[in-house]
Amino acid sequence: MKCFFTILLSLLSFHLLAQDDMLNDLMKTQDTSTSLLPNKMLFTQRIFWGEHGLLRGAYPLTPINREKELKLRRGMLVTHQVLGFVTLGGMVAQGVVGAKLYNATGSNYRNLRNIHEGLGAAVNLTYSTTAFMSLFTPPPLINRDRKVSSIRIHKWLAVVHMSGMIATNVLAGLVQQHPELKPYHRAAAYTTFASFGAAVIAIKF
């Protein structure tokens, strides 16, 4: 496990350096002569950062404020990616403990269940924060025109792993009273992990 986290931290450091260069290039290529807001935004972005968004009272839509928002966006997206790696590592640890939990008995079962539930709480926290950093980040200046891209695939996979995350948590609350739901809980957890891991990988290409 120690070796795994060492490798994970090394990959994270390399990823952040590469991502930092990519985000710097993106900031430089934004066309500030066009509209200050893109034509398409997530509904969460439009609610807070749209032309008449909830935050426009404190942050009027001006070129100077949009420049500040893009810097905030950059920081939030970097945090989103860092927490994504942390969440993925937590999912791996939770999966290892969960696999042992299925065959455990007695006090060993109780200890493993407590560890599993603690890891689950931590994963839920980092996952929720990761999603928040993506959903509520200020919008870019422009949207890319490509129909299929790594970002679009990342978003499609987000729908899958978010649905899987909800299903996993709901089933986890039912398993104690309904043991027959264990296979469905495990299937939902594996689906969540696979789609989340794929989403992390997709953002690299």
C-alpha cells in the first residue's frame, strides 16, 4: 500500500506540472476581444456566473473581473484534478478493504467494517469537493468546437460515476438489513471506480 501511494504521488506531481503548462497555454490563447461569456455554460455556472448570475452583484461582468475569474477557474480546476487523484486512491483502498470484508467474521468483520465506513466517508467528502470544483468553477471565455474531445469524454464519464456513486451509497445503507443486495452494491462500487478511473485517464489525452 505504501508503494502504491508513493507511485500515486509521483504521478500526481508529474501530472500537475504538465497540467500547469496546459492551463497557462489555455489562458494565453483565450480571445479577450470576443464576448466575455461563452454561449454555452453548465447550469450551475450560469446560475452563479452568468450575465445575471447570483454573484454578479459582487463581481460585475467586466474584462478585469473576467480575468480574475479565469485565474480562479484555473485554481479550481487544478484542485479538481488533485482531489480526483486523492479520491481515486481512496477508492482503491476502500475496494481492498471491502473485498476482505465480504469474507470476514466476528471482531475482524467489525474492525474491517469500521475502516471501510471511515474510508467511505473520506471518499464521499473528497468526491463531493472534486465535483463542486468542477460544477461551480467560473466558465471559460470560449467553448471548443470539437464534437468529441477528452473533456467531453470526461464529462460523459462523470455522469456514469456520479450515478454509480449515488447508487453505491444508497445500497450501502440497505445492505445491513438486506444482505441479498451485496452483489448489487459491489457492482455499483466497481462501476463507479472504473468510470471514475477512466475519467481521470481521459483528461490526460
